[in-house]
Amino acid sequence: MIDRLGPTHRPQEPVWGYQNWRKLLFLHWQVPLEALRPLVPDALTLDVYDGVAYVGVVPFVMRDIRPRWWPAAAAFNFLETNVRTYVHLDGRPGVYFFSLEASSRLAVWAARYGWGLPYHHARMDIQEQAGEVRYESVRTTGPRHAASYRVGEPLGPSEPGSLEFFLLERYLLFASRNQRLYVGQVHHAPYPAQQVELLDVHDELIQAAGLDQPAGDPCCAHYAAGVDVDIFALKPA
């Protein structure tokens, strides 16, 4: 049985670091299970909603990023885009990242060597004008993601059991490093989700992850203004 509420509780252990996530756009496409399975470590079970698997692309703004011991005045900011799917291990649901783009070379280095996460450096930009948000990420090796959208009406915190909760409220990440599986946890308030009017989406990151690029627009799109996040240490899973 999958415990979807347990990971939302704050761990009783020291915080490793702090991050503020802002202007998050959650885009999701349905993908065939048989296409997804070879790309995920065997130890992880694919997590599905009503029998359907999803891959998500999440562009957002990272603010005030620092380890616990790093001075707040020296925290740094950058843009990030991640490509992920949903998995569980021994009843613990979380995310598995296919890739993460960051506009900071230092962030890429730290996440690759400190956490074993598949980060890539990218040229990234976000612009807002007349209520329209435009976000673009171009990896230095080629793949591009771009989205234009308008933020819609508030939805409020997602209800447990809903598709929104399944897609948004994820507090564990699983990473494979040196042929071992690790788990990390984050803690934050529930996302203040909002509707999104998508004006344009162009994505090449899903195909770069090894999947067929889904045809058409995302099946689901959500926005969240942001949450303040506590990061906990990565541990063997």
C-alpha cells in the first residue's frame, strides 16, 4: 500500500539546506508504461493514477539556495527546469528525474557531484509582460523547452486522492549513483495551486530523456506562486 501522506510530514532530523521555489509551472503528459519502464531503475515501481503514467516538465525559479552552514547573504539564485516521472519504493511515493536544467554552472556541478542528479547547464530566461509569462531553456547540448502562459484562478491546496495531489505533492526524490539507489526528502507547505491558460508550449526535453515526444499539448497544467523549502540529506534507499 502506498502511503501518500507520510512523506508530507516534516522529518525529525537536521535540515541540510534551504531553497525557495517560485513561479512553478507544472506540465504533464500521459506516457505508455512500456516506454517508461526501461528508463527507470528496476528497484523502483512506476507510480500511476487510475492506471495511467505521467511524465512532467517543471520550469521554475530557484531563490536563496544554500546549505544550512552557508551564510544567507551568500545564497544564490538561478532558473531550473526538470523532467520527471512518478515512482514508489516500499510504499514511499516520490519522483525520479530524467534530467534537470539549471542556469548556474555551480548548481550543476554541486548537484551532479553532491547528489548524483542528472543536471545540465542551460541558457535560460523568464519574462513577464501584460500578464503573460514566457519561459525558455536551451541546454548547451541542444534540447530546448519553451512555454508561454497566463496564470488563472486559484485552486487551493490539492485534495489527497486527486490527480492534482498525485502530480504536485511529491516530497521524496530517488536518485541512482554508483549503482546504488538513494532517497532524499524535502518539506514545504502544500502548493498554492492555480489554473493556467497555456498560450504556447514547445518541448524537446522529453525526447532527450529517451521517450517519444508526446503529440499535442500537455493533458494537465498547473501553476504555483511558490513555497519555501527545507532540504534533508540524501540517504541510501
